[in-house]
Amino acid sequence: MFSVDLLPVYMFLALALLLFSGYPVAFVLGGVALSFGFIGWTVDYFAIVEFYNILPRMWGTSAENPVLVAVPCFVFMGTMLERSGVANDLLDCLQVLLRRVPGALALSLTVMGTIMAATTGIVGASVIMMSLIGLPMMMARGYAKWLATGTICASAVLGILIPPSIMLVIMADLLAVSVGNLFVSAVFPGLLLSLLYCVYIYVCCTINRDFGPPLPDDVGPETQAELWGIVAKGFLPPVFLIVMVLGSIFAGWATPTEAAGVGSFGSILLAIMNKRCTFEIMKDVLERTALTCGMIFFIFIGATAFSYVFRSLGGDDIIIHWIEASGLGSWGLLFLLMYVVFQLGFFFDWIEITLIVLPVFAPILDAMDFGAHVPKNEIIYWFAILLAVNLQNSFLTPPFGFALFYMKGVAPPEIKMQDIYRGIIPFVALQVTGLGLVIAFPGIAMWAPRYFLGD
């Protein structure tokens, strides 16, 4: 039976169904918003003049928002680093430094993924780049296919969590919180996941060396001078860029938006140093940056229209009433939201989940209270980091894990989809473990902003 009071519920259900249609998400969001706006107008729940309010909201939340200027800058930086050859030099360096450790090549790729995550923040570029560089090398060394593919996918996905991260910039805007604080809060959770990956790889390759055969003795420099030369060429450039971007934010010298511009300039400098800053490369980087940003901001526009109509029809009131009637409490509600996001990750990309879930469920955060476990003023940052850690799974979980498709597209023919699926299962379990640790010990996320920013 149709009830006008339940229009927001019908709107959300329509969105959920149409997202599976395969139609572009931006069009689905905007189309559902316009359709239910007209339905609301016919039953006197939505004034037709309110459609005019959507346009200035789109302009103010997307085009005119100075925080979101960081998004195209970070996209440019990541794309330029992919083409500059920095990753090749970094992997060579890490292989040399870790060559005596079991699973050295897999560990090197994990560390490289962590470092590149702190310089790019673009998962698609990281997966493709690391697959092209590392996968043939691991196959030639005799690594187990499932370990090779799982390592590369999980390590590359760290780019959406470890700052500077496009996802964190968008989350900060949607939650109206400080980007800098969110960046600092994400550092240790990101490093925790990287550490869990390294421990897992080390244990696997120690128990059975056939999973990750050691590097031959002839790999590496013969003199100390050659070793320092490899370190200087492979390790110092990305560290230099990390210091330029994150160091300027943590030291208070630049806002995240300004630091994004600094990072873009730094990526150009590294490309020039590697003699890879040609007209063709610059043109390709700019085109790919424009296409990526166009996709992101188009979804922003659709999400803005959806959230405005949803709230105008009384969606916020229904959610708050449902929470009060459910009797779940703050902890029950937190676990429910984490479970919902985890399940959505099987079907949707992080940007779709973020732009749909946060505007709808953000009002819930004000009603949450975890007592002494998490101070009231830190709940919103803690929740954002929990959401970010959880969204790592959206890239890895089948059937629509985008990292899996990126890898399959560039992997050698002998790598089957079954190998990729088998490889990511342990890493998804490690991500859930990391999420549980951040829930149980909020200080993992909140210690850094308390110490560095006095928050």
C-alpha cells in the first residue's frame, strides 16, 4: 500500500534497484532525485520551486568548494608518477634491501604499494602499474599465483586509505570536518594494514618457501657504493614527494589543497629528473586526469541532487525515528552500518557507497555515544576512518571488485580469475581484522591527531 510518508523509503529502494541496472551511477542518482521530486510535488510533499535549490547546492558543494580542488591535483600527481618510472626504481631498490628475507619480492611490492599509496591515492593506476611491473617478475621467480595476485591487489588498494587520499578528501567534505585531521587519523590504520599484509606474507613464505622462493644470490649490488646509488635513485624520490605533501600538511605550512598543488609540482619534477616529462606524456596525463575528475564530479552532482530531495521528503526524520525505535544503541548501530557497508562493497565502488551512505547516515553520528571508549568530539573522525578501512573491501570482494578486473586486464594469460579470487580472500580477512582492531583500540586512529594537532 502506497504511503506518502514513506516516499524517502521508496526513493532509497528505487536507487538500490536501479544501481544494479548497469546504467551510469551519476544518471541513476540524478534521475531518481528528479523522479521522486516530481512524485513528491504531485502529493504536495515537495514544492516545484525547490528544484531551483539543487543548482546552487551543486555549485557550492562541488565547483566552488576549495577543498575539492585537491581532487584533480592528487589525480594528476598519481597519474604523472605512474608514467615517470618512479615505481620501477623503487621496486628495484626494495628488492635489494629485502633480498635475504623470505618472500622478499612480495614484501617489496607490499612496501612499494604502501609508499606509492602515500604519493598517488589512485587505486586503478596503482593496480595496473604494480601488476605490469611486479606480476611478470613474481611469475618468473616461481611465486604462487594466488600469493602474487593477492599481494598486488591488496597493496595497491592502500591508496584509498593512506593519505593523501581522494576518498578522505571527499569524506571530509561530506562530513564537514578537517581534511588535515582526517589525513593524520588515517596514517596509522593504513600502516597497520600494511604491517598485517607483511606478517602474513612472511609467515606463508617461511612455512613453505615454494610460495615465495628467495631471490638468487647474484641479485643486488656488488659494492657499497652501488647499494647507496640504488637507494638514492629508487627510494629517495618518492620519500621526497611524501615529505613535500604530507610534511607540509602536518607541519602546518600548507592546507591539504595547497599541498596537493605542491605534490603535483613535485611529480613533474620527478618526471623531469627521470627524463620522462615529454609532450606526449604530459598530454596523456592531462587527458586521463580530466576524464577521472569528470567521472568523480559528475557523481557528486547526482549525489547532491539525491541527498537534497531525500531530505526534503523527510528522509532524515525517518532514519532518526527508525534508530530510536530499533533500540540498537550506539554499538549495535555502528556494527550494523559497518556490516551494510561491507555488503555494499560486493557490488559497488567506494565513491558510490560514500556518496550514497554518508549523506543519508551522517545525522546518526550526532546521536552516537561510546562513553569513555571514544570522546564525543572524536566520534566523527573515528567513524570516517572505520568507513575508509571497510571500503578497502569494495575493491577486492567479488563479483565487482574493481582491483580484480584491473589486474585481470593486464595479467599474463596463465593467471586465471580463480587465482585472483583465491589470492584476495586472506587479505580481505586481514582487512576485517584491521577494522576490528581500530574499533577495539580507537587510539590507532586518534593518537596521531591528538599528538600532532592537539585535537
